[in-house]
Amino acid sequence: DRSITGDLIDIEGQTPLHAAVAQGRVDVVQHVLASEKANLEARDFRGLTPLQVAFKSQLPVQTKSVIIHALLEAGANSEVKSKKIFRFFLKL
């Protein structure tokens, strides 16, 4: 069993979910979310949640939209304004 513990952090305070989001690893994001161990509201040392990391990333738009959608579907609740989410998806 290759489970991922959601409370592990790296030297930047990022959980496995933060790291997968930042690297655009859709497969890993989906795996972590499916494990039900992901803390969607965990903040790294910069104070960012995984959803905020996704919005700030320079990932390709398609990858970014898949990750944001997956996080929102999983119940991510962020200080990211709903207007910003709406504008992002209008661009697609």
C-alpha cells in the first residue's frame, strides 16, 4: 500500500498535495484527494493553501483548470474570491 500521509511537510511547509499541485502532477493530486488524507486547507510557510498554489502557479491552463476543478470538487474552501474563480474559468 503506497499511501500518502496528508500531514507530512517539506522544508517549505508544503504537504504532498501542495507539492503535487505546484508541479502540475494531476495524477498525484487525484491520488492524494482519493486517499481522504488530504488537508485541503493546510497552509504552507507562505500561508498558501493548495488551491491558492494552483491559482498562483505558472502551469499550462489545461493542467491548472483540471487541478483547480479537482480541488473544488473535493471541497477546497479558500480565501480566493469566487469572482477570481469565475473569471479564470471564463477564460477557458
